[in-house]
Amino acid sequence: MTRRDRIASSFNRASATYNDAAQLQTLAAQALAAQILSAPPHNPRALEVGCGTGGLTHLLLPRLPGHWIVTDIAPAMIDSLRQRFPTLDAQLRSMDGEAPDLPPESLDLIVSNLAAQWFEDLSAGLARLGHCLKSQGRMVVTTLGRASLEQWKNAVAAIGHQAGTPAYPTAEEVRAMLPGASVTANTLTMTYGNAGEFLKSLRTIGATVPAKGYQPLPTPILRQAMTQLGAPCSISYEILTLDWTKP
Ligand SMILES: C[S@@+](CC[C@H](N)C(=O)[O-])C[C@H]1O[C@@H](n2cnc3c(N)ncnc32)[C@H](O)[C@@H]1O
């Protein structure tokens, strides 16, 4: 099984529980929707990548009518979206956002909330999505930045090990991926009763696949890291918002 298949399976399994623990994603979706709706294109041909259960979708589609293609790599997430918002006017289908099977220069708008951090190669994925945009088309995407999960990474490092958190890019690195893009960083901090609750929240939303090649920590080491994190514990997420208009 490839890492991509494992990511899709993990989100498929989590499709029924995702909404119970998606507070971070909801906050990010609200801010992203406001940014997109501040300059909405008229009747766009639009794509959403990594829709999940529709956290961003339901905020945008009723306010931004157009021809929407709403996609995710995990079919069960799309089924969950369909059940949650049965009246949304969109073509719903599974698609790997890193390899969009859409014609070049066919879209006016691409949006995505907290899905691109799962791409194997963010730069190449964004470039391929960019090819699907028409000139003057806009891509507005949130992803995780380098400073995300710092407290967990520090707790694991303090006991002499490395966390399985992928090496997310800095804002400067994302800016360099699409010349002319604006990339803003915003930190959201979530508080959990203890480390067990934090790790359970990741499982509940399906965010379980570690960095490529990472060997999970043996249980006794994991327990030490959880104790090191303390209780209650705060975990910060650096949300990078990329906003790019194609020249
Ligand atoms: C953290 S959830 C975010 C879902 C939704 N956008 C939201 O705001 O609640 C990440 C979503 O990205 C999807 N995903 C991961 N890798 C993907 C890829 N390569 N292409 C498309 N979707 C992907 C997952 O299946 C999952 O539904």
C-alpha cells in the first residue's frame, strides 16, 4: 500500500467520526471562506480539493453559485458530505488533488482547506493545480506550516526521539512555490485535557499517517512522550493561507 492509499484509507475510516473532532478545521474553513468571499468571482467554474465532510463546501457554495466540482481522495468522506448537505449544487467525486484530471486552463477558482498538507510533493501538486486555472483564475488554499504541533514535537524530542509529524514548509517556502502568491500565517492553539485526548482527536479525524518512512514509537516511549507533554496540554497549528492569482 502506498502512503497515499494509507491516507485515503485513514480518512475513509474516519468519515463517520470526523465532525466530532474537527474544531481546528472548522475555524480555518470559516476564515478561508471569508477571504474567498471578500472578492468572489462571478459564476465561476470552481474546484474544491480535499472537501472532507464539507466544512468549507457548505460555507461557500450557497454564497458563491457557479459550476462546482467538489473532490476528495477518500470516497467515504464524499458520501458523508452528501448525507450532511444533500441539497448542495455540485458535482461530487473522488480525485487526488495532487494529480487533477481536469483540462488545462479550465477553472476560474480552486479552493482547499487543510488538505494540501497531505500531498507528497506540495510544490508539484500546486503547480499541477495551477495548470488547471485560466489566466486571472484564483487559487486560495490553507495548509499546515512548519511551526505546527511544536509542543508535541518538543515533548518527543525531550525524551530523545522524533515525532512522526511531517516536515511542513515555512510561509517563505510556500511563497516560492507559486511566484506572486500571497502567503499569510496564523496560529491556532487547541487545548486538550491530556495527551491522550490530543492523540485521540487526530485518530477521530483520520490524521493518523506519519511522515514518509517514519517508524511509530514503541508504546512505552509514546507513554513517556505523553507524560512529557503534560496535562492539560496546548497544541498549536500554524495555518498558512496561500492566495494566488494566475498571471
Ligand atoms: C483535515 S481533512 C479537511 C477536510 C475539509 N476540507 C475540512 O475543512 O473539514 C483533509 C481532507 O483531505 C483529503 N485528502 C488528503 N490527501 C488528499 C489528496 N491528495 N487529494 C485530495 N484530497 C486529499 C482527506 O481525505 C480529507 O478529507
